[in-house]
Amino acid sequence: MNTRGNFELQGLRDNTYGLLTVIERAPNNEFGMVYWKLQCVCCAIVEKRANSLRAGKFFTCGKPECRFWEKVDKNGPVMPGMETNCWVWTGATKDTCYGVMKVPGEKRNVLVHVFSYDMHFDDRAGRWVLHHCDNRPCVRPEHIFPGTHRDNMRDMAEKGRAATFRQRLSEDSKIELLQDVTSGKLTYVEIASKYSTTVRTISRLVNGR
């Protein structure tokens, strides 16, 4: 008895994989491989191989908006001065701790907080996108707003971040930072935010440079 084949034919209906939910069997391909139809949260229908679903892979329909939402954690921290929690990007980040995402079908990356703003609003008109919450991985639309470079500099000065960002880490701060790295309780992005530094600086300290 082909137990693997039987497993692939049963028990997948209504299962959820990432943003996709299994709705029904799809025709086997020309080589007899088992496929299932799945519906994305955006209502798009896609087909995936049964053995890939069994492997526990997460999927979206492939649209930029769905690939974005797959990597957003809506249970982020409540930053000082904010009444609601951050929606934190869990995907790739730049050294500056801003989240980035590759645009499907295009050879470019976008800053995810900018992508989030453009997805929710249509009034940016080429301006920068700034954070009310000062949490760079945050993509929550209520926490971001459009502005110019001058607006960004003024916002940094008013919140006391300009001088802090240029300040060198003290020896005590370096020791505490390395202890945070060793503990493994915080990601590099979270540590960079805690000490007002960058992921690149943390990597250099860890490597003894």
C-alpha cells in the first residue's frame, strides 16, 4: 500500500498554510503528482503540491501585498508616547533596522514602512515616510506619516534622537550590548533599537572590530 500517496489524498481540506487555506483537490499533473487548490486571504486561488504542504512550508498567492502581510507581526511593543502597539516587520532588514522586501517580478527592494503607507494611503506625493513611534521595523499605518527630509531632521531633534544616534557607545554600553547578544533573548534589530545604534555596529562589536 502506498501510505505516502494516501496521506497526500486525505486530511488537507480546510488546513491553513501561511495565508492560504485548502479548499479542494486539484487535478494531478502529468507526472501524477498530487495538487490541492488553496484560497489566499485576498481571495486569489492557487495550486500547490501536496508534499510541499506536508513539509510545513508557508505560502501566499505571490501578490506583493500578501507577501508583505505574511511577515507582519501585529503583536509588537507599545512604544513610549504611543497608545497602540506596533506592527513589526519580521522579514529582512537593512543595517539601519528598516525592513525591506523584494518586489515580485522586479529587480528592486522597497522599504516596507513606505510600502505599507502607499498601500493604505495615496497622499505621499514623493515625500519620505516617518515614524511616530520611532520603531523602525514598524509598519502600522497609524504609526507612520509622510514628510520631507527637513521634517525628519526636526522630528529627530525634537525627540532627542539626533545627538543620541551620533553618540559613540560607552564601554559600559558595549558590555551590556554584548551581554544582550549572548543571552539570545533579543534580535539584533531589537538590540540596535535599544542602544540607538545599527545592526552593522553590533556585528562589528561581536566580531571584535
